[in-house]
Amino acid sequence: MFATLTTLIDRLETKAAKNTNVIFWGSPVPAFGDLENSKVATLGLNPSNREFVDEAGKELTGISRRFHTLSSLR
């Protein structure tokens, strides 16, 4: 799983990703919960940008952060 996450994070820094609407400093969210015991899977295009930023567009930090970002993983 670590190798998969590393690959996904590395892809965020490619030129192709930077030419899209990808939040380049946001972390991929490949899964939630306990994969060993899961029985149902859903698929979505991407989390909302509001999962990563506040109303002013500033990156969430501390207890306000729901998902990691590149800056929080470094």
C-alpha cells in the first residue's frame, strides 16, 4: 500500500497533472476504512476541493485538516 501511495503522490507532480484541475498539493485518497473487512466499494472522480481548503482557498491545517496534503506528508 505504501508503494501505491508513493506512486500516486509522485504522479501529482507530473506536467500532465499540472495541466488539469488536480489540486497538485492534495494527496490522493485511494481508500477509506478497513480494507480487510470491507464488503462494499464506491468510486468517485475526486474529493471536493473543500476537503483541502477553507472558504478563502487556504490549505486546511491542524485539526481542520481531513486529508493529508503534500506539505503535511513531507
